[in-house]
Amino acid sequence: MSSTEGAPQDVIPAQLLKGQKALVTGANSGIGRATAIALGRAGADVVVNYVAGREEADKVVEEITSHGVRAMAHEADVSDEGQVVAMMDHMVQEFGTIDVLVANAGMQRDSAFTDMSLAQWQKVLDVNLTGQFLCAREATKEFLRRGVVPEVSRSAGKIICMSSVHQIIPWAGHVNYAASKGGVQMMMETLAQELAPKRIRVNAVAPGAIKTPINTSAWETAEARKDLLRLIPYDRIGDPEDIANAVVALASDLMDYVVGTTLYVDGGMTLFPGFATGG
């Protein structure tokens, strides 16, 4: 492990999102978990969405509430329209509204292209792209109904789409995943254009290599870590908290003039370091 590698420090102001209500999908592990906890630490009440793993979701809720805010877990498959509508209704019933949506839920079903089944293709698109569409649509309805509440936020609502460096970097063996994230980019930018006049800010975070359960094989051994670090100029693999901190900043009024932007949190991976010596 690089000597410069280590978990980021807690740099989030405690009341940055005070009084706001946030929903994080896929929040019982990995990036979603870290993001939900960071939002709570910043003062937001948080709905912890999960599709499986209630025990882990309850642990996230417990950690969030230790910061003096409210939290609840809600099981829902984000690719199912009825379940998404019911989740949003439940959140509004319990918390009164929603101010921040972090559309994080995602998955991989990797395969060589010619071996990839239609089911593998469709499942990834359903969760990674359609799931974000459904959650964003339902959140937007509530943003528009409520409008801007100046004492809470300068905007009527914030949508943060979780994308990936693979929205612009092709990834052989992962065509379904890369296609879904490319779709997230254009969906986010189109929603941002359409909703900005309503004072709704839509942006995205694009993680690079992050230590999460979904990609353990890429960093758990010394050899794998060495290979991965060749792709990262900053010489460390990211932690979920790196993404969580970026999400909290984007959700806050500190970023009120940031609209339709993808924030790459990747240690420089999108600089294509293989070309540093001339290619």
C-alpha cells in the first residue's frame, strides 16, 4: 500500500445540511453507506434505501441517528416503479418532504460481450439507469410541489446521480455497466437543463477506483493493488468517504451555482496516466 494512502479525515461541517431531508438509494453498504452517514453528520435526516440486507441498513440508521438527526430504513427495488413511488410517499409522510436525492443504487453483471445474456444487459440498465430515472422523477414532483424554502436551502431540491469514470472510459467486459453510466451522464445533463429554471439542481459524481465490496478483487491483494495504482496518478485507491464528502458538498448551498456538472472523484484516473510518458 502506498505510504500516502489512508481514509480521508472528517471534514464536513456539522450543520451544513441542517433541516434537510435526504434519500440515499443502495445505502446499506459501500459508497451509499458512507454517503448516508455523511449526510446525517452534516445535519440531514436520512432515508436509507436498500433492496436486501436489512441488518446492515439498520446499522447505518443507528450510526446516522447518533449524530442527533432522524433516519429510517426503507426496502425498495429502485427498478420497480411502484416500489419507488411507495418509498417516496413513505418518506414524505414521515419526514414531510425531500430536499436531497442521492441516486446511488447500482450493480454489475460482468461478461464478455458475446457471452452476455439479455437478462444480464437488462438488469444492469434497469437498476443503474431506469432506477435513477424513477427516483429522480418522484423526487422532482415533491420539489415542484414544495418549492424553495429559503431558510432550508437556496434551491427547491438537489439530485445527485452516482455515475462512474466509465461514463467516458470504455470498459471491455462490462458493456452493460459502461452503457448504463454513459446514459446516466446524458440523463443528468438533460434533467439539469430542464429543471434548472425551477431552481432544482441536478449534478453527478463519478467515482474512480473505490474500495467497496463490488470491486474487492481489484485491490485486496498486493499485486492487484499495484496494477490498479498504475491507473491512478494520485497514488492511492479511493475510500467511500471520498465520494461521500463530494456528495455532501454538492448537496449544500456552497455549490448553489453548480448545475449539470459531473464531479470526477478519481485520483486523476480520467487523466489517462498511460499517456504521461507520451503514449
